[in-house]
Amino acid sequence: MILTGPAISEEYRRGRIWIEPFDIQHVQPNSYDFTLGSSLLVYTETVLDSARANPFELIEMNGDGFLLQPDRIYLGHTVEVMGSDTFVPIIRGRSSTARLGLFVHVTADLIDLGSRNQWTLQLHAVQPLRIYPGMRIGQVTFWAVRGDRKFYEGKYQGSEGPCASKAYMDHASVTR
């Protein structure tokens, strides 16, 4: 069951949904619009390796924004710290950004119960596109759960700003 906008507001007031900062103007009929933070992470190598940490550059956007190029993955982040121990958040792009050819969260849209942080966004533009810090870039929906709960305690918990892949931590048994 998906929560409606008024239910999201109510659950936020009850402390069962975390969104900081919370802006009532961002509440939609069945979602909450989140905004883009000012930092972008860009990998500096063309070939990425899932069994090791990949080098990257951190870019701080200003009021002029940043021009995304096609065929690159950019990692951005939400301004908001969000999460819930009660409802499962699912994030996706807004229709307005999708109509500009921007994939806001390429995969991994399901956020685990108990995850509480600024969320890293996987940004991919199909053609050159300028983005800006603070723009409404995506939306989060909240879904009721059924069954025993296990809370997220993973490697990205508590992250701030864009967080590079830590897939290499899952490859401990891989020999090279």
C-alpha cells in the first residue's frame, strides 16, 4: 500500500518518516519531491572495476549549475536526509526531469528500512543537460510493509553527499 501525500505529512509529524529539511510545498498526491544537493561525483577513469575502489573527482556546483554529458554516470545526492523504520521508500525521477532526458536514479530505487542518509542519485542524461543545486529532481514514495522487519546496517548508512560505489567490499573473496 502506497501512502498518499497527506499520509506522508502525517507520518512525518509522527516521526515515522524522516525528511530533513521537510517542506510542505514538496508534498504531492502520493509522493514527496526531493531536491538535488550541490556536490557531484564523477569517476575519472573510463573503465570502472567492481572489484576495487575507483578514482573520482568531486565537483561543487554553484548557481550556474553543471552541464551533464551523455554516456557518463554522475553521482549526485539529495539535500534531504530521508528514511523510515516503518515504511519502505522508493525513489524515482520526476516527470519534469524525465521529459528532459534525465534518468535520476538509474537502478536501485528501493531504499531499505532503517536507511537514513542523504541518498546518492545515479544521474544519466541522454543529451547535454544543465542541472542546478536545489532543483526538484526526484520523488520518493513510501510503502507499508508486511512481515518481520530487519533494518539496514550496510556500508552506505549515514552517508552525506554523493557516495561512490563500494561494490568492491562485496568482492572480498575475489582473487585477482
